[in-house]
Amino acid sequence: MKILLVFAQPSIGAGKRMFNFGIALVSAVLKREGHETSLLNLDVFDANAIDKSLNSFNPDLICFSCSTDQIEIVKESASYIKNKEIPMIIAGTHATVFPEDSINVDGIMGICVGEGEEAIVEFVDALEKGRDYSKIKNFWFKKDGSILRNDLGPLIQDLDSIPFADRELFDYQDLLTNHKDGYEFMASRGCAYKCTFCIYPKLQDLYEGKGKFVRYRSVDNVLKEIKEVTGKYKTDFKFITFHDDIFTYDRSWLREFCEKYSEEFDIPFRCNVRVDRVDEEMFQLLKKANCDQIWMGVESGDEYIRNKIMKKYVKDEQIIRAFSLAKKYGIKSMAFTMIGLPYETEEQIKKTLELNKKLDTEIRGVNVFRPYPGTELYDISRDNGWISDREVTGYGDPSILDQPSISARKINYYRDIFDPYVTGSKWLPLVRILARIRLRDESLYSFLRRTRYTLSTKARSISIAK
Ligand code: B12
Ligand code: SF4
């Protein structure tokens, strides 16, 4: 069967595309069963791109995959395609955390909730052979005006049984060459914590009794994939990002990985860890294995927000210790923080800036908090009536919350000054003036920004010409 996989991805600028593990894994299992797959990337609804893809590939089934922010692209696309009489389904994060919204998208026949590798193979097989598919686990279907909601099947326990991600589908060589994201891998699935801004607590509930939730691939299986991928695809930006949520969660796995990785590869890598799941021994192991960057969630500089509201349960001392250990071992660190959290005040945001200044990391990532369905903080924001109808289009959007403790514009102000403040930049006074102008008059600010951009582009082209 011919299956078109549509990746509704966020707009990350200038035609930049992304790799996606979920889609690449689903494609790999479908190909293993002898089916043909093709990819359509959409960062906006694009009728021409859809027509081109349908005409050249002529699919028997269309599967959309998206996170919550991109569901509107899927809705528009499905509605455009519906008269062409090709069956359509939706899968991925949004279908998993908000199935009631996804199943009601006009034109689609069903959705796949949760892990898709086993369910999609069963569904495509039934569809191809004209057999009854209505009872397939993980799938919901529309039928005669009602909805059939099947249970979830068990979690895949042996991750090594899944074939390696289908990178060809994404034209991986082109991604590496033109988008410079480096190699990307995942060695595990699941997380045992219950932070209120993350979808994991929801997934833990959904999968209750369906098998072990935190699962690892064997070290050998991960190394085999790294060898295959780095041998086949070449790049001048040679580094690896492990997208696992907590790369150091299992100490014995980490020991074996670091040992074997350092024997076979000299490619620097970066990974995510929790500040309370990393210690001196782990830093030694990571350093020896050529880990050059470590990403850790600080979330908020205020302990009440971090631990009572976000339920991260880590103390300031643990954060400071983890970042100073990274320094001690010469591993660059990145601190992830969010501002504009439910109940957050200006004073608490200032504490986040102060803590970041103290940590003095090489890289910082500050995001304006956005509530996602299925999370506790979404429910709190919704129940308080704080979620506005402001549109979400990309990474840099202002807060969508209108809460009494702080305004969306004030949150923008702190995001604007965040980096210069934390780094002690000499430009801070100027950035503050611009941020204050923005606070009062967004259109004047946009005009000044455009002017500054035009002037700096001109200055750059003059200096290049010289
Ligand atoms: C890795 C990751 C990233 C990486 C992506 C790297 C890459 N090249 O893929 C980076 C760091 C870039 C990233 C960025 C962001 N991320 Co992110 N990310 C994740 C993370 C930790 C893992 C995703 C993953 O790959 N999982 C492994 C694969 C195998 O699982 P999967 O994607 O769920 O796919 C399975 C099923 O969904 C299903 N499936 C998926 N597609 C399809 C298709 C078909 C046809 C079928 C049948 C099944 C199917 O089957 C798959 C295999 O079992 C998740 C957390 C999580 N647990 O999902 C957050 C997560 C997806 N991210 C999230 C967010 C919010 C973002 C950002 C917006 C954050 C920001 N403000 O900057 C950006 C946006 C980028 C984007 N693509 O949307 C949220 C999304 C919430 C929501 N409701 O939509 C999550 C859930 C984290 C959270 N807050 O809880 N992210
Ligand atoms: S934020 Fe990190 S530690 Fe918390 S539940 Fe999500 S993945 Fe786990």
C-alpha cells in the first residue's frame, strides 16, 4: 500500500525542515512490511504542495502527525483533501493527548492514539485486505455518526525490536548538509516524573497497567544505529544530539554506554538530564565519552513556582551543584527556563533571571510558558479562564495567558531583556529602552526592530563588499 505521511511541523523559518522520530519509526515499520511511504512537510496549509504530493505519489492512505500547536494546519489540510476520497487518519502527540479534538476533525476516518508502530501495521494490513479494522487497539474511528474508542494496546517493551528510524524519508543527507542540526538519536522512551507542564503524567495514566513505562534500547542497538547513520550520512557539523528526556536516568545503562561509545566513536554529543539525576561519577563518565554539552531544566528561579506549581521538586542547591559540576568537568551547559507560568509574579520572574545569572551557563533557553492539553497546568489555566484566543504560530509568540499576576506584555519585556541581563551585556540599557517601548507600543517597537534589521543588514553588506 502507498502511505503518505504528512508532518505538520512548526514554522522555524526560511524553509527549515526538521527530522521527526515518530514519523521516521512508523515509516520504518511500514516499509519492513513491504509498504511504500512518502513524506509531505507542511509548516502552513499549502494546497499546491498537497496537490503536488497527491498527484506524484497517488497514496492509498494519508496519515497526519502533529503536536498541538500544528493541529490547525491538519484541520485545513484534511478539509481540503476530503473530497478526493482518500482515507485519512491523524496520529502523534496531539491525537494522543487530545483525542476528542482530533477525532472530530472534518474529513478524517480515525485517529491513532499513543505508540503507533504495531497499530499502524495492523490497520494498513486490514485496510489493504478489506478486513474489519474497527477493533484495532490504539485506534478510534468515526462510524455512523458515533465514535468507536478502542483501548490502548500494551507498550512496546523491547525497543530493539523496532527497526531503525527511516531517515531516507526525510532526505537526511539534505537535512544534515543544509540545516546543520547534526545527528539526532533517541535511546529510551518514557519518564518517571510528573511535572505539571509536561505530557508525561498524562501518558503514565493512559498507559497504566500496559507495561513498563521507562524503557531503554540496548546500548549495542543504539551504537549499531549510530555507526550505520554516521557511516551513511556525512556532515561538517559532526555532533550528536540525544533527545532522550533524561539521558542519565539509568546509571548502569549510562556506564555501559559511555564505556562502549568512547571505544568506538569520537563524535561529541549533547544530552538532556535532570539536575537531580546527575552526579560526579556521571559527569566523569560523560566527559570521558566526549559529551560536550549538557542541557538541564531550571524551569523557574523561584522554588515555590518550580516545586509547588510545576512539581519539578528540585532545590536551588541541586541546580547550582549540577551546573558547577558541568563547569568542573569542562562540559558546556544549557539552562532551560520558562517565564509567564500560572500564578507567576514579576518578582518571581526576576528571581529566574538572577538564578540564570548566577549559573553563568554557556547557553540559555528561555521560553514563554504555553499550556498544553493533557497537562495539569493546562487544566489550571483553562479552569481559571486565563487562556486567551491569541493565535499561536511559532516559537517566539507572546504568552497566550491573561492572568491577574502578570500581563502577557510584561512577560515579553522580561523575555526581551533576559539574555543581555543574564550575560551582563553592554547592550542591556539599549535593550531595556526598546523593551519598554514595546511594553507601551508594540507597533512602534516593530518599526524600530525592522529599521535596526535593515540598517544592520546594509552595514553587513557594505563591510562584506569592502
Ligand atoms: C524530542 C522532542 C523535541 C525535539 C524534536 C527533535 C526531533 N528532531 O524530533 C525538539 C527539542 C526540537 C523539540 C522541540 C519542541 N517541542 Co518537543 N518533544 C520532544 C520529546 C521529548 C520526544 C518526542 C519524540 O521524538 N518521541 C519519540 C517518538 C518515537 O515518539 P512520538 O513522537 O510520540 O511518536 C509516537 C506516537 O506519537 C505515534 N506517532 C507519531 N507520528 C505518527 C504517525 C503515524 C502515521 C502513526 C500511526 C503514529 C505516529 O507513534 C510514534 C511511535 O510510537 C517530546 C516528549 C514526548 N514524550 O513526546 C516533546 C514534545 C513533543 N515537545 C513539545 C513541545 C511543546 C515542543 C516545542 C514547541 C517546545 C518549544 N516551545 O520550543 C518545540 C516545537 C518543535 C516541534 N517539532 O513541534 C511537547 C508537545 C506538547 C503538545 N501537546 O503538542 C512535548 C510533548 C513535550 C511536553 N511539553 O510535554 N521537541
Ligand atoms: S519535564 Fe522532564 S522530568 Fe518532568 S516529566 Fe517531563 S520529561 Fe520528565
